[in-house]
Amino acid sequence: MSSSTDVLGWARSTGSGTPDRLRHLAGATWRGREHDPRWVRPALLGLLTATAVLYLVGLSVSGWANPFYAAAAQAGSRSWEAWFFGSSDAANAITVDKPPAALWVTGLSVRLFGLSSWSILVPQALEGVATVALLHATVRRRTSPATGLIAGFLFATTPVATLMFRFNNPDALLVLLLVAATWGTLTAVDTGRARFLLWAGVFLGLGFLTKQLQVFLVLPGLALAYLWAAPHPLPRRVVHLLQAAGTSVLSAGWWVALVELLPASRRPYVGGSQDDSFLSLTFGYNGFGRLTGDETGSVGAGNGWGRTGIARMFSPEFGGNVSWLLPAAFALAAAGFVLTRRAARTDTRRAALLAWTGWLVVTFTAFSFMSGIIHPYYTVALAPAVAALVALGTTGLWHHRTSRWALPVLAVLTAVTAGWAFVLLDRSAQFLPWLRWVVLVTGLLGAGGMAGAVVVREGTGARRLRLTGALAAALAVLAGPVAFSVQTAASPHTGAIVSAGPSSSGSFAVGSGRGGPGGGPFASMFTRGPVPGTQTAPRAGWGTTTGRSRTGRTGGFGGTGGRGGGGGLLSATTPGAALTSLLGAGASQYRWVAATTGSNNAAGYQLATQEPVMAVGGFNGTDPAPTLAQFQAHVAAGDIHYYVVSRSMAWTRTGGSDTSAQIATWVEENFTATTVDGTTLYDLTRAATAPTP
């Protein structure tokens, strides 16, 4: 039983608390399990404290981080309806292109503490600390305190984990819920109590409300672990899994049902969909479309998201985020199954290996071969499985270190991991250029020490070689990811696409402040022409000074924008003081102080004014919301004060609506343009002529 279970069991057996019992409870909590060494609980508290420092210190350096989600959190703090649906604005024009669970957390934080970078980003940092604690508890329950601590440390210092727990994307909450579902499943295997499996289903359902179908990438591993190892007859195991599926459906389905059953007039438009349906968003744009690339209304069509294949996770764009220990994780998973090959069916160690290996294999395969939208930060979903498998496999082999094969395997993996770290560090050659050589030499020395211990085999010399080799190996394999994590924490990351660590040769991450066009999966977005079978997005209303851009260029981002000039698809606007003041003047008279194409454009103005701004066309500007007729009706009713012209931008896209272009053209033809702080805008309360239908 875990220490928390021991404490709860003791409390139940002794009845209501007295001062003596409370002191006993506090002591038990500090010491951990009865037979734990004294260092265990202080070591865990030290790990969690260090994690909190890494994730919390200097958190506001990234400002709003992802303004798209920051603006939605601001909207949720002003309107409970916007909070419930995950709307981009408090007037509820359109939702973000994800379900709202992550926004429920940040929206409550902003409501409690006011709008600031800190109030938006702290929840993710705390979710990171909670994930480390839960991962530690899940791993150590089946092994030893050291194994749990190693897993927690490896996860906490994975560069992409450091990035995402200091950033306001839904991935932070998603990973916490995935680890919680794994904890529930494996606890059910350990104890034979199906209620933990039902809780795992609840966590998966909440994960669905965080990032939809991605949550189910861990499901095969969890189901296999329970089906194989739970201490019940097979029919009962199957029934338990079906019951867990039921709790998963219930915990997510209530919200989905409300959105689908409510009339469209009673809720905001479902952003990211082409038909105002959350189910369509789930199975299309955010679902199977991510796998096939068939995402109507998406941008970066064709190979805009990079080449698929088994090497993708090791590429310059993705490798530095998560792949430091990825080869070792696969190898150590295999070693773990060898070590447990003769164990009983209900062996909890093998059940844990099944769960984490299933998680890793399915997620790795999906990310490697999906043809639709994929970003480097998605790889945070691999980090818990990598950390758990490396910890389980390493300590398992070390426990059998006197055998003929365990130390040689560790020696080979140390050398391979150090060599791969050298490659990753060499891609960022300007970052601590000496570190890659230190890692390589130390890794080879560690591998040599463990190999030498196999030759010596017995006596003090063998023990010294083993320990020295193990210490050198640990330093070699940890130095690279720890250095990248510290660099990530010290650097600002803003925009829609971010990546961990220093810039690397051949990579390009939009909005992260890293590098520029010159290779990697996203380079084609900025250098290609139209992809066969796609169309070029209409440009009406996307010019920076005159309304419409008619350059005819494709495959890149254009326009100067000027000060506060609009921001493009992947970055938010930063309006100047004069424009901010103008938009905020008389705000209470209007439902929206402004409208503009694209959610990131709208987010910048909304965060500056803290007033609702309509995101015409949703995130990509390709949603048919609002329609031209609806927009005209809002203008006639005096709901919208200004229309702000977006930065000139062109990209290749897959289908989608051109409603945003129709609206921009109608505004240009019927209202008078003015320029403030280098940004073109139209006062929709003052038509140049009688507006035409």
C-alpha cells in the first residue's frame, strides 16, 4: 500500500482524531511507509520543491504565453457562459477549437486573482508539480522509493515538460489526467478494487474534455494491463473495463450532450468546426483529420507539418523536446519484460510495464505517422511513459547487476544515450558548446566502468567500478535534458507554436522566439506554393493599410502590420496605447468593442482592452461564423463598434469558409477607413454610404 493509503487506513481504524492521533498522522505522512529509509520523504519533498522552482520562478517572462487561450481565460472570468463553453470572448461569439476543461481552471484563476500573466500560467505550473508527485506515487507503488524518485525527476526535467507546465496550452492538464488514469488503473490491479478503475475512466473522460481524442492514445495500454493482470476471473475483468468505459462516457458526455442539444441561438458557435457541431470537431478537425491530414479549414496543408515516419520524433524539430531518453525507454521496456517473464499473471511490475509501454508505443506511432497538424509540444504526452520506463528498467537491471547480462545492457544503453545526447547538443552548437563533449566522454567512461565491473565480477574493485560507472552514466544522460530544461525555463515562449530548448539547426518553431525559416517540418509553410488539391485563402480585408491584399502570393506570411498592426495566424496583436484607448472608449455601449479576422488577432485586442472582441472565422479565419448576414445584423443593431483590419497573410489551406473575406470586403465597401498606431480600422457606427446587403 502507498503511504497515503496507510495513513487513511490508520485514520479509519482509530476513529475520530485526537491531538495525539493528529501528531501520529503528521509523523506518518512525513516518514512515508513504515519501512522506508529516513531519506525517502525528504527526498520526495526536495524533488517537488525543485520542480516548483523550475516551473514557477520567472513564470511571467512569457507574458500571455498563448494569447489565444489567455483571451479565453479572460472571457471566462467575465462571463460564466463563456467559461462553461470555452468562448473566445465574453460576448460568446465563438469558442476556442478545443473543449473547455483546461480553460475552466485558468478562467477560475483569473476570476479569483485578476487578469495577469501570473494568474493564467500558475495553474499549469501547479499541475506540473502534481503530475510529478502522482507519477512518483504510481511508479514507486510497484517497486521502490528510488524508482519513483527517478521517474519523477526524469519527467520534471524533460525539456518539453518544463515548457508546457510554464505555458497555458491544454496539454498540461491533459498529461496530469493521463497520469491520474494510469494511477487509477494500476491501483485497481494492485488492490483488486474496481472503484479505482472507475476513477481512471472519470479521468479519461475529463481528459476528453481537455483535448478530445488524444486522451485515448493511452487506452490500449491501460486496458491491456488490467485485462491481463487484475486479480479477477476474465469475465469480471471485462465487466470492470466496460463499467470504466461507462464512467468515462458519463464524465465527458454530459457536456457534449448539452452543447449538441442546445439550439445554436443559445450558445456560441463551435470554433474549428465547419457546421457548428462539437461531434464534427471531435472526429474531424481535432480527430481523425489529425491522422489523415484531411482537416477542413486547416492551414499548412500537404506536407506543411513535416515528413511522417519513425524518425520524426528524432528530427531537429522534435528531438530536443523529448527524445533524449526515447531509445533507452524502448530498450528498457523490453528488458523489463525479460526480467518479469516468469512472474505470475497478476504481477504488478509487469502490469505497470504493459501500461507504460502501451502508452509509449501507441502515442509514439500516432505522432510519428499522423499527416495532419502536429506541433513539437505535443510530445509532452510521451514524457511520463519515457520517464516511467527508464526508471523501471534501469532499477530492474541494477537490481540484477551481478548477473552476466544486466550491467552490459546498462553499459550499452549508457553509451547509446550519451551518443544521442551529443547529437542533440551538437544541433544547438552555440548553446554551451563544451557540454556535448563532457556528456560524450562522461557517458563513455560510465559505460566503461560498468563493463569493467563485469570483467572483475567480485570484490571491492568490482563494486567501485559499478558505482563509479553508474554515477558517471547518470551525469551523462541527465546533463543534456536538465540544461535544456533550465534554458527553457529562463526563456520567453509566446505564440501558438512553441518548442523547448535553444534553437537547433534545421528546425523552426513559430512564435517561440527560436530560429527562423530554414528547415524542419514547418519550413514548407513559409516557402511553398499551393499544394495540389488545396486553395489559397482569400485575402480580402487582410491588408495592413488599405484593406485587401491582392499580391497573389502564396505559401508565406506577408505584410508589415506596423505598430500594433494585427498579428497573423500564429501570433497575437500588441496594440499601441492610442488604439487601445480608442477601442475601449464607450465599451459598455457595445456587445463587442471590435471585430477582426482570426482568434489570435482578436486575442491581442481583447487582452489589451479587457473587453469582448469578435474573432471572425475562429482561429484560422476559416470557420463560417458569423455569416455575412449575421455580421450585418450585428452592425445594424449597433453591437460592434470597430472592424480592425488584420495583417496581410497568405497560406495554403484545406477547404473551409471564405466568410471572413466576404465580411472584410463588405466592410471595406461600406465604411470609411482610418489608421491609428499603424493599424487600419473602420468605425461600424458610421457608414460611408447606406450599407449594401
